[in-house]
Amino acid sequence: MSILPTRESRALATIMLVSLVLRIVLVTSGGQFYWGDESRYQQARDIAAGLGRDAFVSALKRMSNGQHPLFPIVGVIPAAIERVTGTDTRIPGAFFALFSVLNIGLLALIARRSGASAREATIAAALLALSASFFYYSRHLLPYDVAMFFGLVALCLGVGERPRPLSSVLCGVFAACAFFTYTGYWTLGGTALVIHVIQANDRATARHRALLGGIGLVGTIGLIVGASALTTGGELVRRLLEFSRGINQGTFSEGWMLPFEYLWHAEHVLLVLWLSATAWCVWRLVSRQVSPSARIAVLGIALVYGTLLVCSVFLHKFVVYGRLARQLVPFLCLAGGAAVHAVYTSLPPARRRIWAGALAIALVGQAALNFATPLRQVFPDEFLRNAQRSASLRAGATTLAINTRQLYPGPEPITLPPRYVVISEAPHPLEFLPYQYEGHAPTERRALRSTDIRMRFLAVPPE
């Protein structure tokens, strides 16, 4: 039996199919291993290479480095495929991009379980599909979308009026999986558990949910830490603590506004819709006229944003990055779905189709503009390969590559030769402004934006 009526089911399937195609195009255009964190996928390849030879012990040892330990375990699946078909970064790229698409469907299910209508749930999923911050990372071999998937599964299990006791336990289990897949998403897992408890109709039920959810959470953490301790003597806990203390690139004090600045550069008009919808949901909540799904949205936004704010600005425990701010996006989409659906149903039938069509054109047009830059991006490895092929036609000339690395903390000093010929040039990936919110301080972002950081490949004629 389908969760959604036929029309909405088909619309959701179409949205997810188009999203998958776009992500496959993104993956095949390259960009893998641009970020340093992508090197952790190599651990998955190492585990896959040792399958059958103490694979379990080997996996536990590699998990104990404290840097998103569950990610390489999930990554063993595409790594094993690479062992058969040959090394090809597009294979893990497509595999991890699939989680980004699954998150769209999960959000629709969360909305339905929260009490939203089929149409409202589809609108919320469509808004997530139009989100650039949920699109451009799909090309990279990073744990964010996998961790987001586990966090949203925890939320899906936790919402609803009458979840079973097993759902409470599993909510805690998947919250722990979100944390171990990408440690920065402990906020999302924790939010799922808190919402699960707050939704209870009475204190006794709330205590029962908290106990069972805690058993799932602590039990999963204990199982992973305990298994690691048997093989590495407790290295996992020590490395996790060391790693958490190193999340300090950037500026603590801008944690209150970085999520909105980042989302503006990634989403533009879509952020305006989200914030307007959130304000509408808060107003309806105060007047006790809000739908259950909108209540979940407001709770999620308040919990995630409040945690980021307190831990960065006040406690100075970690710096807020764009990848952390995107934990807000599913809840913003839930708020958007609730508000758009409410406006749609309040209009006279004759005006609904015109209003919905105009809104869809505006949002799809904005998404097309937002997606255009990631789809056109060229990364240093691909840029250099293409440029060197062109340079081979210029015998006798020496070559010079400029800005063909990741620029951190800011632009590199450059001294150009007196004579040169530009063989090839392309925008540097960091000219895509959302990338600048991954550890760069405000002064460093200003330097990147005020400097010519184009990638260039020059031919220098002989004297």
C-alpha cells in the first residue's frame, strides 16, 4: 500500500528521479578528492582490500582514528565494487549521491508521519530537492549526506503520535549512527531524540521514550566503543576527544549569523521563502493554529540553531561551518511545505493553479541558477589534465600553473614572469561562495573575494 495517493506518489518519484539524474551528472563531471576530508574514503578501500583476512579487526582498527569512524564502514560497499570493476571515483561518488536523493524521500515520509497531508509532504520534499546546499556536495566523497540520512531516519522513527517502543530504541540507534558517521551531526541526532520525547502526550510517556531512546543511543555508542577497545585499547574515545578539540578553523563569534549568510549564498530566494514560512509557523504556533508538521519544523529549527549558537558563540566548543548549517535545511523545508500548503488551500480554487504555477516557476528558476555553477565547476586535477594536453602542442616552452590547489587560509602570493601565454583558465572552486564557509574566517573570505584566484595554466616562451 502506497503511503501517498497516486498523484503525489508519482510527483515524489519524479522529483527523486530528476534529482538522481542531476547528481549523477555532477558526479561524472569530477571533483572527487578535492577536499582533504575525502581522503578518509581511502580507509574504505583499504578495508575492502583486506576482506577475508581479519577484516573485522582491520575495520575496527581503522575506525579508531576518531574521524567519522562509521563512514569508511559504509564506504566499503562502493570500495568493494571498485575492487571488481577497477578504481573509479565515480562509483563511490554515485553511491554517496544516492543518500542525498534518499533524504528527499525521507523528508516526505517525516512530514506524513508528522501529520502533514500528501500534498504538503510532497511540497516539503520538492523544496529539499531544489536546495543547492543539498545538491553540490553530492559530487564529493564526504560523510555529510550519509550522516544526514541516519539523522533523518532517527527523526522519522521519532515523530508520530504513537510510535512503538521499538521505534524509540531505534531512534536512539540511528541518532548514534549519525554521530559516528559524521561527528558534527550529533546535533541532528540529538534533535531527533528531543523531538521524540517532547512529542509525548504526558510525562510518563515522555520518560518512557527518553529511557528507551537513551538505551538505543548509549547501547550503540557502547557497542562501537567497546568493540574498538578490544582491538585498540580505547583509542577511539581518545581520538574522538582530540578530533573534537581541533574544530576551530574560522571564528567562533560568527556562529549566530553564519548559517544565514551561508544559506543566502547557496539558496538566495529560497532562503527568503524558508524564513518567511518559519515566521508564519511561529505566529501560528503562538496562536495555537499550527499543524503538527509545522510544530516539528519550528522545534527542529530552534534546537539545531540554538545548539550551534550556544556551542560556538558562548561556549567556544566548535566553529559553525556551512556543512553544519545545512542541518537546518530539512526543518526549513518542513516549514516551507506547511506554509505553502496553507496558502494554497486558503486561495479560491480559480486562483490556486495560477499562484502555484508562478511560485513553481520562480523557485525552479532560482534553483537552476543555484545549480548552474556547481554543474559548470572545474576542479584543479581535471583543469591541470586538460591544460597539460593543450600545452603539449607548444614545444620548447615551460609551463606555470597558478591557483591550482585548494587555497587555505587565503590566496597564494603570485609572481608572474615578464612574458607568458595563457593556455587555459577557469574559475577556482572557491569562487563558488558556499565553499568559503568551510573553515575560512571573515577576513580570509574577504581576501578570496577581492583577489583574482582564477586557475590559470601559462606557457612561458624560452628567452
